[in-house]
Amino acid sequence: MCAKSSIAPSIPRRSWPAGSWPSAWISLAIDIWPILAVAQVGALAEAWPDLAITIVDLPATKPVAERHLAEAGLSKRIAVQGADVVAGAISGIFDVAIMRGLSLILTLDQLRKAFGTAYRALMPGAPLYVVGWILDDSRLSPPNYVADNLRLASQYDEAQLHTEADHRALLSEAGFKDITRDPVASVYGSDFIVGFKR
């Protein structure tokens, strides 16, 4: 898969926040990264100074993201958009989107809506990367994700980890094509599934 290019080694390892380095694999010839966790943005902004980045977060948590960006000296380069990807639209059209850790706290219906929102915000042919915590279809592996799923079941009323088949079906339903999964088995929380807008 082209996402595993030589780009990842070009980012100094010291700049990789925990769990963010696979994002570097994904960063091939793109201009905008709309859906990222704040911790991941720093490494991308450092490595690609001309990269235009927009973080999409809930309106209530937008000030928190803005504060963290200001503390990191990145607020002039990175925009924060307050939007609920489950309930509404994202302003703008983007070249790529990344949802990391979002699917593990959403129900399947909420995830369906979030994928639809992301689809509408992407240019034709653009990818959506759904990163982290994807269960195998047996729901019995990877073992650390199975344990996480039990923990989530005790903390949230409806949220649980979803399977590869769940993700594939919802991505396909939203209109994505060429859906593939990379388990990145040796790196916790960095597996991903990607689909491309038709």
C-alpha cells in the first residue's frame, strides 16, 4: 500500500506524539488534513510547514483544541472548526480526512452519519482514514482490543468497538470505494481502514 512510503522515516522520531506516527504514512502529496486529534497535528505541522490543516471538533471542545494549539505555537497554521460530524456538516471541501479514535465511542448509527458527513466534505477520489481500534470480524481479536471493548461496555451506554465488516459496510453505504484495512499489528491503536470517495 502506498501509505507505507519513505515519508514516515523522514519525520524525526522525537516529534511523533504517541500513536501519531502512522499518520505520516498517510500524508502523501496532500494539502489539507481535516479530521485529526490535536496530538497528531504537531508532527504533521512540523514535518510539512506548507500543509494546510483543519481540525474538526465538537463546538463545546473547540476552545480546548484552540488552547492546545496556541500553547504549541501552531494556532496561526492550524484552523479549528466547531462541528458535530454526527449531526451536521463540515464547512469546506478537503483532500483527505482522518478519524482517529472516533469510531470507538460511536454507535453504528452515529458512525454511519459521521462517515456520510466526511464523504460530503471530501473531494472526489479523496480518502477517509478511520484509524484505531478495529476488531476482527470474529470479535475475538486483537486481544487488547477485546479487553478495551469490555472496558467501553462498562463506561458507555451504547458505544463499543466495531468490526472490520461493520466499518466496510458503513463506508460502502456512505459511498466510499476501494476499501482496505491495514492492521499495523505491532502498533497499538494505529490500525486503519481507508475508503475513497467515488
